Amino acid sequence: MTKKRRLLFAVLAVTLTLVVSVAGLFALDIYEHHKLSTSAGLNVWGYRGPTVGRKQAGELRVLALGGSTTFGYGVHWQEAVPAYLEGLLKQQNAIPGHPVTVVNLGYNGEGAHSYKYTLQDYEYLNGDAVIFYTGYNDFSTN
């Protein structure tokens, strides 16, 4: 085997190893996000609940920001405040002829210091309104 062929073989072997490794890690990440999205919390895009696609014509999209009470710490995503809000808005046909989606962007420990950055990160969701639900469990009874 010539020196040139050995070098080509080494480059191809390293490249193939890297491609297979990255693809395997990507597949594992997708699998773990899917497996844990209901109980542990986050979907593949980093927010809670089902992923939302492109905004439909006439859709009202509400982005919910806040800490653990918005996120729904300790409960499944369907039991968090944003999911209940979406259900109520749909049940009452809040805006006739317009579908309503509430996206749960809350996460544990989030506060006013991070809202701006969270909204920038999820700007692609094209929210029409933003609600802030925070601090509920920070009130002291003393």
C-alpha cells in the first residue's frame, strides 16, 4: 500500500468515525428528549409541552414566561398553568374562528432578569401576546 493510499484511508476512517459518532449522539439526544418530555419536562426545542410548528393563519399564539409555577414543577406538562389556560381559551372559544396556542416557556428559577433573553431565544415562535406568571411560591407566610 502506498503512502498516499494509507493517508487517504486514515482520513476516511477518521471522517467516518466522526460522522457516525455525531449521528449517534444526535439520535440519542432526540430519543432522550422524546422519552422524558412528558415527565421531566422539555421537548427537543427546549420548552415544555408539545412542539409547535409554523404559526397557522389567524392563530393567536401566547407565550407564557415564569418560574417553576409556570413550568409546572412536579407535574406533567398537561397539568401546568399554560396548558390549563390553553384548554380554557379553546373551551370558551375565546376568539371565534381563531385557533389559540399557549406555549410554556417557563423554567425553574427563571425571573425578570431572564425574560428578555428567553423572548429573544424563542422569537421564531412569533408570539402575539406574552404572559408573566411568577413569584407565587416566593411569598412568605411569616
